[in-house]
Amino acid sequence: MHKAEKVVAKLYKIHYGRSIATLLASYRDLDPASAEDLVQDTFATALTEWKEKGIPINAQGWLYTVSKNKALNHLKKSKRAQSLDDLQTLQTEEIGFAESVVGDYNLKLLFACAHPDLSPKSQVVITLKYVVNLRVGAISRILGMQLDGVDKLLFRARQKILNEKIILEEPPASELLNRLPIVHKIIYLIFNEGYKSCWGKELLREEMCEEALILNHSLINHGLSNKDTKALHALMLFNAARLPSRFDENGDILDLEHQDRSLWNWDLIALGSEYLRLSQDESVSSYHLEAAIAQMHSTSKTYQATNWRTIAGLYGQLLLRFPNPFAELNYGIALYYAGQKQLAFEILHKLQKHPFISQYYPLNAALGKFYDLDGDPKKAKNYLLKAQAQTGFEKEKKYIQAQIDLFES
């Protein structure tokens, strides 16, 4: 592969969506579909020119400058810009905007996409698509939606932005805190996608987790935070501390029971505990409860010493306040280890009727493991085979196959 192809591929993963969001935030007469086409054309141009002329020193800046110029030409040709003077003004503003593509600029994009004229779910989807640059498959997975549901939601959001001329721009200071809950959710999902994903290289997974922590820390540093922000930070720190132990030296998945806890970052765990303490308030968010659960796992010296009864109780509170099928799955797992096996099986089997979670491989993987522990290898193997068929990731298939092999050895 040519060096230019490698560089373009790497920049595409990071900056494709952000480039689209930048154009939409900069040019009020540009519609989402056109912005996508212009950015796609920019990367195609980069691939051709960089092979012939070499890779520019500031490759990222080159991409934003070229996409900006393509947008201006598009607006001029479509006669959507009012005058040449207006175009020159836009061009100047875009140059200043594009130069801040690092650091706090990403935070501005998050607040811009959390537009109140869009539904909360639309805000999440367009941000994951345009700012985080996730594919529709990844978005459907982390939101627990069907693929066509995400496609339809994304299409409606694009149409609404176009028809109502919604401008995805940084809101005034007075509106920032009102958009904070959506920004929290996006940061949470960015971290989770990096933490749970089995695609790509380890570095890319860690980069997503690190990006989420940096964004959240920026909220705290800039005074755009509340108690939920600190609880979210604690949650991410607890999970980040365990990243080094989630895969073995071959890159294969290790479940919590078999992770080497000596690899955990105890400084991050201590820092997470401090942020959780600082987040205490009369009101309790989902981040507070999830952080408390993560703290229980992170401070247990061994898997056997895990206080599953308390963890099950925390999941029970989470479900009462913020019901969702992912929490219900984890609740069932915690109940099993807490000794309430019958209730655990009832919950897990009930989830098999859910339209999305029934296709989520960890559900059948959990049933397979629990039937194995209960001495029913036939049922265990059947559920594990179902789980294996439900994932498209080789690392997950290999992880499940290792458990299936135990029945055949």
C-alpha cells in the first residue's frame, strides 16, 4: 500500500465525520447530503494529489482547507450564497474555524450537534455519525437499534436540517448547560465504543477512550460541568484503569474472571473514587449508579471477592430509574452470581423476546456459561453456538469458540 493511502485512510477514520460537521456548522446554506459528497470528494482528491506531489506537512489542515474551498465553490454554483462579498466573509470565518480542529473544537461540535430543534435521539445519531465518525452498524449496536431504524432516523434528521435550515453552530453561553445531558451521553457512548469494541487495533480502541476522557475533562476545566459530569468521569476512569487486562498477549478477549488484576491502573482507580466522591448530590443519575458498580468491580482484589449482591442491588436501582435492556442483561448476570439463579434465568430468557437484545451475542453467551455452570452442557453449547453466529467480529467468535471447545475436549 502506498504511504499516501495509509495516511488518507487514517485521517478518514478520524476526520471524515468532523469535516462534515465543520462544513454544516460554517455554512448555513449547505445541506448534509452535499456536505457528505464534498468531504468524500476531498478525500478522493487528497489520495490522488498526495500520491503525485507528496503528503503535505499539515495534512489535516490541507483537508479542511480543500473541503472549505469545495463548499464555497458549490455554494457559488448553486447560487445559494447571496453575494461574492458574503462568500469572502464565509471564507475568512471558515479559515479561523478550521484552525481550531483540535482540543476544545471537538467539544464545540458536540454542543453544536445537540441542537434543541432535533429530537434527543437524532442529536445522538448525527453526532455519532458526523463528529465521532461511526458507521451505521456501530451506531445501531451501541444504541440498541435496528440498522434500518438508524438509517431512517439519520435520513429524517438530514431532511429536518435541510428543510428548516437548522444551523449546527456553537450555541450561546446561556444555552450550553441545557445541552449538557446530550453531550454527556455522546461522551459516554464514545468511551463505550472504544472500551467494548473488538474491531481495529488496540491503539484505536484506547484512542477513543482517551478522547472521551479528554472531552469530559474539558467540560470540567471550562466550568461547563455538573455533578453528572464528575460521575461520568469517575465511571470512565474506573473502566480505563482495566483496559490493559482486557486482552491477552495475542489480542484475544479475556473476561473479567480471567483478567490479570496486577495490570490494572490503581492510580486511575483512586482518581475515579475521588471524582465519584465529588459527584455526590441529592439527585442520582445513571452515571452515578454505573460508576458505583464500576467501583465495586475495580476495588475487588479478586473475582471471587466481588460483592455481587451489592452490584445486583445497584443494577436494580438503575433499572427502576433508567430502564434499558443492556442494564437488565447485566442485572440478570449479577443476580446469578449473587445466588439468585432462578430469577437470573427468568430475566435472561425474557430478554430473548426483545427485538434487539435477542440478537446481541452477550445474552446467549451468558446463558451458555450459566447452563454450563449448572451442569447442562447440551443447553450450554446450543446457546454458545447461537452467540457465535450473532457476532461478526473474529475476536468475539474466537472467544466463544474457546468455550465451545471445552465441551468437545
